[in-house]
Amino acid sequence: MNASLIMIGTELTRGIIQDKNGPMISRELTHLGVHVSLFEILPDDGSIETVLAAEISRSSLVIITGGLGPTTDDMTRRVIADASGHPLIRDNESWNSLLAKLGERAYGPNEKQAMIPEGFSIIPNGNGTAPGFYGYAGSCLIVCLPGPPRELEPMLYDSVLPLIRKKLDLPDAERDEYSTFITAEAKLEELYEGIDPDLDWGTRFQDYRISLYVSGKTAGERGKAIAKLRMMLGEGRVADGDTDPLTILINALEKRSATVAAAESCTGGLASALLTERPGSSSFMLGAVTSYAASAKENVLGVPVSLIEEHGTVSGECAVAMAEGVRRIMGSDYSFSITGVAGPDEDENKPVGTVYIGFAGKDRQSESIMLKFISWGRASVRRRAAAAAFILLAMYIEGRSPSEIVPSWNYL
Amino acid sequence: MNASLIMIGTELTRGIIQDKNGPMISRELTHLGVHVSLFEILPDDGSIETVLAAEISRSSLVIITGGLGPTTDDMTRRVIADASGHPLIRDNESWNSLLAKLGERAYGPNEKQAMIPEGFSIIPNGNGTAPGFYGYAGSCLIVCLPGPPRELEPMLYDSVLPLIRKKLDLPDAERDEYSTFITAEAKLEELYEGIDPDLDWGTRFQDYRISLYVSGKTAGERGKAIAKLRMMLGEGRVADGDTDPLTILINALEKRSATVAAAESCTGGLASALLTERPGSSSFMLGAVTSYAASAKENVLGVPVSLIEEHGTVSGECAVAMAEGVRRIMGSDYSFSITGVAGPDEDENKPVGTVYIGFAGKDRQSESIMLKFISWGRASVRRRAAAAAFILLAMYIEGRSPSEIVPSWNYL
């Protein structure tokens, strides 16, 4: 079973941006047992035309990314129509959904984005204007996807991989999916190879999680390996299925119709930005304070000056006072705070990566925990601190005590 | 002048590692004015053989990376020898230098690494065992380099690019770089093609800017085209060189040693997270309030209940009150606020994409402006709102009035 990947974009062949789709797609195809025999990057200059004919004749599957935009150098859809021997027709559902998205700003060239070869089917795009499409040229399955990874990635996992498995009649490898948090990809690989190198482990790195796929051997043996990994990383660090810390927290809040507020120092608004990222977040999120300066901690959150003088701002005492302060001024059911040293320089004689997280809730004892992250840079410390706060607050909401959970955590 | 890039490695086609050489080489070739017409990644399975013949006949330059190791699946050098019609011979200088590097660890297969087609020349490799080599197949220049980027990169810059410039007799190209903000890539392309399609325009999309490269014609004509683009987008939307809205704001703050605070509603902490993203941000950033709920606007920022009842939270009046409120509680020199409808649903009868930004400063009249963004989704409205706030606050700090600037803005 051979597949060809063709990535189109002059910005790729010129090296202006780097293709991220190809490696992801070919990794997933390899997982499915499909051999990627060719992987080509072509400019927007029509060279796809000669390449496509050759690939169709020798492959069972051709995946094409890019070249679906509204501008004139995007000729992918015409070339595919020619190669498959079907005329381009307008898909009315796509055109209507495009009009609904763009309103009166839809302009002439956008209409091209709703054109597909006759007999082909649409692959919906939740994050952009160009849908993907698939169909056959002879016995070769052609799948065509938009270039931006933010649009392509969900389409790949939600629609394309299941479609390929079905159309190419691939055996269902038994495969379990998990999500892991806060650990580095290289460390995770080292750990699971140590647990059982005979299982087929695969990872997919994302900002706030690493998706982990395990296949091979029996379900029981896979389960045993994951149990071992859970123990090694610590409670709450490996979740079933595809999820992330933000979703885990939102689920905990929504289950209790509870509201939340945040007080941030080293994360500087990142946790707040994440909490408000999704539609409908106003149902649980009341507000947040970035108390970056010590004066903001004192004047806005009411952290006592004497507390800061005695313990410093990077302390469990300050974290608790921040969490209680923001809960009081925002009037939320629960709150958390993050204060620490994101780097690159140490602060208050605490090394980079030292982070305190505080928790408060109505009818609950406030508490704080300390984490020591390995420093892979400022952005990474901030991301991991926010992820840890979400996971631990979800547990706090469920009546657990973060300070009993954190001692089990390793490899931060 | 056409070039073909061929990257060899099964670990690349399987997505196990990602090719980093291709984008780098093609970017540099584009700089030199060489058109990269094909960019192929092939497995180690001999498919290079059929590909190479075709590329030699249509390109002036073929660069091949990878497939020079001592193991048996690396057949690149034999294929090149066949294609160029020269036998493989041992380059004694390379063999001696390899022996000197490896000492008694040199083993049989290493000898292969000193073999090159007769008449070809060696490109020394300071960081590995396999040297590169170059020569001609007919009139096509073939350059062959080892795959590891650590070895390839210095060879590319020190030897290969000067060699290509000399062998292909290339002139020095002049190129100007700009950054543009808040406009969609497709719209930008449509605009600049309309201004002067004979210039060589290139874009590189990033989260908070699109880098724009212009080359061709004279510097005067390039300058005229950019002036026209500036006029079409509006003041502050095209900047010289490679920069972004956050950097522009930070420069304005640092020039005056001024401090800033932010009040956010629809951006929910995003502007604050960006303002604290870089090391040293505590020198200008005091803090921020995400006043997501109306009660937070009233209780924390002191926005009068009557103001919200009369004008709503998505209004210029509320934006000004939020900006003044956060400046008061944080004690900053300047402040800004963002309140609007990020979507997906409209709010207070205002359509998605409606955003008000407020500005306040000591000894300055507060003011607000309204922007109507096309909705490409919630995340995009939030990103563009933050970018607009940074650009306009920088101008406000410089004594300008945002409400006099915004009417010149188009294509939001």
C-alpha cells in the first residue's frame, strides 16, 4: 500500500515557512501501515500537473496539501479535476457556509474555494475558509487539504484518517489513546521505551498535552504499561483519551456550575487568556488579575505588605493571599493563583522554574503547593505552570487536596 | 534559472524526523534569484535513480542531501555516478582524512564515503565523516551534501552558496523587508498584486504580523509601491523591517520609561499574557485585570453600573471607564482596555468582530475607538484586537490621538 504526499506552496519551496503537515501526515500513515513512497514539496507554479499524473498511476493514495486559497496562484483544484477527468462544480453547501462566515466581505476569488471536482466529497474545515475534498482518479484515492496546520490538523484527525482507514480497508490496529501533561516529549519517550519497548508507542506533541498512542500486544499488556507510566509521572498526569488540562478544569467547573477567578504573577495573564479562549467561557469565568508588580498584589489583591516583606512574592504564603484576594474581589466560587520565577533570571534567590500555586474556594481551606520545573525557557515554564494549575484546581474542586497529590509528581 | 532539491532519507518520509535542510537551502537559493521548481523527499529505497535523470534534464542545479552514510541503504553516490556517466573512484585525500578522523574505528563500509564520481570535486565536511561533492552531469551542476544539519549547514554557507553563485554566474539581488499588521494574507496579496505585479513580493505569515519582502525593479519603484500599500492599509499598519505590534509598544514605553496596565474583556488576558511574555517586562508592566463578568467591571475597575445600563459593556464609554479604572488601581502612567464581541455569537446586539479600545494616560485626555473586524473566528478577533491595541497605544504614548488614526484603517 503506497501513498504519495504532495505539499504545495511557493512559501515552502522558497523556505519562507517550513512545512509541518508532511511529517505529521506521514507519521500517521506509517502508523496505519501505509508506506509513504514519495513526499514532495512543489511551488504554486503548476508543476503539480505533471507530478500528479505519475503519482496517481503508482499510488493507492495521494494526499495534497495547500494551494486551496482564494488567490490566483492556487491552481490545485483545477489540476485535480483534470487528473480525475471530472469538471469542477460549485459545492453549494460549502459556498453557503463560506458566505455565512465572510458575510458581505466575501469577494470574487472566494467563490473558487467552494469549487470541487464533480463526484468528489467535501471535508469540512472548522477553522478556515477552504474546505478539503476527496474522490477517486481511477483507483487512486485523492485527498486534498488546506495548507495552514491549524486548519489541516483537526481535519486530518477527525475526518481524513478514519476515511483512509475505511476507503483503503485497513485493519483496525488496536490502539489506545491517552493524554499526558507537563512532561517533555524526549523524557516521555525514554520512560515508555523503558517500560515496554515491544509495544508500538507514538506521541503527538501539542502545546498543553502530548497525545500518546499505544498499540500492539494485548489490551491487558497495554493497560499494564500505562498503569506503570501513570505511577512514574504521578496522579493526574496521564488522562484517558484525547483531552487537555483546560478541558479537565472546565468539566470540573461545569459539573458543579461553579465560577472561577485567577490571580497571576509569572504567567502574566496566560491562564486567564486560556480560560477565556473558548466560546461560552463567561458561564464559569468571572475575571482575573495579573498582579505583576508587588504594588498590584498589595493594592488590588490586598496581599499584606508585611506578608511580602516576610515571605517574598514567590512563596506559598503569597500564593494563598493572592488566591483569596482575587476570589474576594471577583466573588467567584473558586480561585487559584500562580507566582513563580519564569526566568531567564532567578528572582528572590529562587531558581528559575520555582512556581507556587495557590487554591481557594468557598467553605474550603485555602492551600498552596510548590513545583520545581526544569527550565526549558520562559515560555515553557509559563505554559507548564498554567497546565499544572488547571489540573490541580480541577482536583481541588472535586474535594481533593493538591498538597497530597503533588508529592507523587515527577519529571516536571 | 531552475533548481531541484532532493532530500533522501526513509526517516524523513516516515515523519520520524523532520527535514530542516530543504527550507534553509531553498530560502538561500531564492535569495540568490534561483527558482526552486521542485523539492522532493525520497525514501532510501533507490527511487532517487528515476527522479535524478528527469531533474538533470530540466534543471541548471540539482542539490541532493542525505544518503552518504556508510550503511548499505545509502546508494546516492552510485546513482549520481551513473547519471553523470563517470565511474566512482576513491578520493585519496578524503580517505586519508577519514582515516585520520576515525583511526582504528574506520571499518570497511567507511571506504565508500571517500568514493566520488570521477571528475567531481570534494566539499570538505568539518563536522562528520562524509564529505560532500559536486560536478556536472551534462550542463547540470550537481551538489551532494550529507543529511545531518549540523554537518550540512556550515558546508552550505561556507562552500556551497559561494560555489553556486560563481558557477551559475548570479548577480547580487536587492531586497526590502517590511512588517504588516492585522490584514489577512489573502487580502494583502490581492492588494500588492494590484499595486505592482512586476515586483517580486513575498509574504511570511506569523501570529502577529505578516513579513513582506519586496525585490525587483529599482529601490525607488519599490519604495513607491510600499508607500501606496501604506496608504491603502492606513497609518501604522506597515512598519519598516522585521518587527511586531508588541515590540513597537515596548519601544514606545521604554523610550519614556513609562509603565502600563491593561483592562481586558473579550481578549480575556491575551494582551496581558503578551505584555509579560518577554524577559524584563516587569520594568514597564504593572498589571492587568480581566474583567470578564460585568460585576468585575463594576467592582474591580469601578465602572459605574449606570454607565453599563445606559451604554452596555461593548461601548466606547465602557472602554474609557475600564482604561481609567485599571490605571487608577494599578497606578500606571498609561493604560488601555479592550471590550468587544469575539464571537461566535453576537452580544448586546453588536455583531461579532465589533471591538472598542480605550486609552488613558496621566495628563492626557482619555479616548476610545471602535474597530469592526471581519470574523475569521474567535481566536483571530482576539489576536487582531490585541495587536490593534498595542499599535494604537504606542501612538497615543507618542502624543497622537488614536481616534484620528483609525479612520484611515482598511481591511481589518
